[in-house]
Amino acid sequence: MVDAARPKNTSCPVCGATGRRLLYTVRDYRIVECTSCSHGYVETMPTEAELAALYSETAESFLGSGGAGPMAEYLGDDDERYFAFHADRLAELERAGIHAQARVFDFGCSQGALLATLVKKGYRNVMGFDRSATAAAQGRARWNLDIATGDFADVIAKHEGTFDIVHAANVLEHVIEPKAVLEDLKRLLTKSGRLVVSVPNTRSLQVRVAGTRSPVIDPPHHLQYYGPRSFERLVSAAGFSVLHVATDFWAPASDLYLNMNGVPLWVGRAIRRGMMVPGVAINALKLGGVISVIAR
């Protein structure tokens, strides 16, 4: 039974249109598709209390501290493992023009594993933010990183217009108002700064085959369901000029996600390596599992 206190979306979070059709029903959540821009979204959003529980200390997901610990343990003290695990994100940052003196901000950084990777690469001006106070504290303790938490408005007020790169990976599918979040992130950038963002691709080959069995179709963890077209439209609507759009069929992080769900790491790695050649064609058709956008 749907909680009457849950706020209901009456219009598309990307284009504002009111026409929609049912895509999936998962548990007591209806995921609908905008008939104008094809963006998918949860029709009745979770309450603030339900969202807070997802980010709690005991949450056994990548939102709380449940996923961050195994990731940090997997990375350990092996620098090459950090570089391999974040290879796709490092490639996108480099495509955006990152340099050793750049000020980099990672929004939704969890414990800050990507920031730690950048430090290992020689970058020193890095900072992160995460809603989970537990994950932020663990990242500060583990890697001595500058990770803020609490009210994001305070971070904006202190650092407005100071970052060369603002990065957010696998964050915008979790938020109720993605356009407002992007507008906030834009305020952190210098005039020549770049935004580098990525989200799961609901139009991917994996989701088309697996449907609701895919980990992408996962309310209330995932509230927004993007395709390449709707995600590019969202970034543009937030005031950015899109420079580059691509999909990645199988990111290294997927190996760990599968491992946390009982699949041996070697199986995930074997799938990724085995799909390298067909993955080129899949990505060319924008059917890869992750959408990445670079914008200014």
C-alpha cells in the first residue's frame, strides 16, 4: 500500500510535461515514462524519513556505508587497483581537461575512493560531499580527505565559483529534483569549469534484456530513469552546454556490485573483458550501461 504522505510527481522532472505512461511496477512504486521526452521517474516519491533511512549508518547499500566499506577493502593499498577500478571515471575527467593543479569537487563521493585515486595520481586540490555523514567520516579517517556533509547550501556559500571540475557519478538517479541539483553544482564551477556526470542508462542493452531484474530498476534507491536523450536534455535545461555524451557498456565498478550480490569477482571481470569488442558497437548505439556527459 502506498504511503499517502509520499509526494507525487505531477510533471516530468526533466521537461515538465504531464503526459506519462507506466513503465514498471516494483514493490509499491510505479515507474512512469514521460510521453514527451521519454524520461522515466518514480511517480510517487519516498518520504524524507524513507530517504533518510537509505543514507543511515546501517543502510546496506551504496547509499549508506554498506557498499563503501567493501569497496575500500577491495581497493586496499594497491595503487594500480585504484587506477583500474576508476579507469572509466579517470578517462572522462581527462577528456574534460583535468590537470594536476585543477580544483576538483566530487558530489556524492561516499567515502571518497575516487578522490583518493586522484590524490594517488598527483592531484592535491580535491574535495567531496556526501549526504551520508558516516561515509564522509570514514573517508576522512581512511584517506585524510576533505569531505563535507550536512547542508549542501553551506558548501555552495563557501566555495561558489572555485572549482575547475565538478564530478558526480551515480548520484542523479537518486535525487527527487535532479535539475535543481545540477543548478547547484553549476554554482560551484569557475567560468571555464567543466561538469562531468554519469548515471545508469535505462535504455541500455542490459536493462532491455533484464527488465525489472536489472539492478538499475530499483526504487526507492533509484528515483530517476535516464536515457542518453533525456539525460542530455536535463543537463542542458540546468544551464549547461553539453560537450560530449557517451555510454560505457561495463564499468569496473560493476564487478564489485555483482560481488556484493554473491557473484565471484572473477566472473564480473571475465564478462567485462569478454565484452570489450562487442561493447564498442553497443556503446556506438548508446546502449551501454552507463551514460557519461561532459558539459560547461
